[in-house]
Amino acid sequence: MSATLGPPADDWVPGLVALDIDGTLLKWVEGTGQHYEQVSAEVYDAVAAVLAAGSHVVLASGRSPHGMTLIADLLDLPREGSDRAWVVASNGAVLFRYPPLDIVHEETFDASDAVAAVLREHPEALVAVEERGVGYKVNRPFPEGELSGEMIEAPIDDIVGEPVSRVIIRDPSASVEDFVALGARLGLHGTDYVVGWTAWLDLCPVGVSKASGLDHVCRHLGLTADDVLAIGDGRNDLEMLRWARRGVAMGQAVDEVHEAADATTASVYDEGAAVEIRRWFPA
């Protein structure tokens, strides 16, 4: 899809640039559901321009915290002499500062009923919950490369027996459309959910999203949504793109992401994040 950038505001400069990771900063390995853990020179230099201008860069991802620190390192966040970076993890349920990794806010919920409802319809589904600093507790191993860190097998009752910040449910034999319909059909009362690029369901606390996490960060920094440029490509970016003053969809995003955004940039394969950032922070 070609970029439809729209007119820039007269003299607006984003005070904070919120960036999704997978499919926005990192390119997908097509057909695998996995991504290259590499940041292009174009994206690196664009992020450097934001920081040089005195604005903030905040990573906002569905990833768990231990899966985000490498990306912060690849981008050299924060720069030497700067305050520790803010990072929004687990689709907004976990906020941390880095380095070192220091959890400063976490939202949890009881996911047991929602997980049971999904498993009644997809009994062979894979379930995972973060085991902080190690990897994930899983009922069975996920396909290679889909989770970061170690996979520790455990019974479902142990995985969701206590409040959690996020649950991943994955059914390699199902389709994205199956999971979109499943979420709509079940309602998953008391729980919010996001369907990914594959038959991948993220369960999270009600009212928690990347937008709510970023709002928390903005309040700490003395900013508001009116100061934010947000860029993303997935269904878990919808709230963030609507909330920010300027929400921009990556070119390869699904239709509902484009509809939620103010504009569309180039695809991740054409360095769309860098293209958009450079409109506001030129070389």
C-alpha cells in the first residue's frame, strides 16, 4: 500500500514518539509469523533524530518486558547521560524503566474463566504466561521462535491460578478469522482481548491498552496525548493510534488499523516508521 501521509500541522513537533516493535521497527520473516531482530540504519537514525531534538521515544509492544530490552539496546535507548527509558510492555499492562529493567507499574487480572472459555472451543490451543526474567510458563511448547526466553511446561491451573498481566493463547491449526469470531462470540467478560496476525489471542485486563500505558508515561513526563506521534501496524495498536494526536498505520497493516489511524506511511519493508519520523525530525 502506498503512503498517504496527510498534511503536517503548522508548527507541531511531537514531544513523544511511541513505537510498536514487530511489523513497525522490525521486519517480519514472511510466512513464518516471526521477525528479524534487527533495526535498520534508517530507523536507528530517525530515532536518534528524535532524541537529539529533545523529544522522548517510548517503545510500546505486546511483548513482555524481557523481550523488549534487546530492542532498546539496538536503538541505544537511552542515550548516555540521559534519564532511563520508559517502556510500555504487555500491551500496556506493564510499564518499566530501563536500564536496569525496573517494573514501575503493573495491571493484573484473573484470567482463569476466559482461558477456560477459549479452551472449551479450542481444546488443543497453546497457553502462555510470562515467567519474568526467564521466559514463559506454557501448557505445551509454542512453535519455535514465537516466544522469547525459556518455555516452562506447567498445568493450566498453575499457569492462570494467580492474577496475571497478560495471557497468550495460540492455536496453530486455526486461522485469524477463527479467533476474531471467537472473541466476538464469547465476549470474554471481564477481560479485554486482541487478535494478532495469526491465530494468536492476547488476553489483558479490562481497560488496559498501549494507550493507557502511554497515558501513564505522559503524565509522568508532563505531556499529554496531544504531544504524541504513535506508529503501529497491529490490532493491539488501535487504541494507541486513536489516542495520540497523530496515529500512523504502517503500510502493510490490516484495514481496521488504517481506519483507526490519521494517516498511513510506507510498509515496514520500505522503512515506513523512519519515513514518518523524518517528516517531523528531518536529517
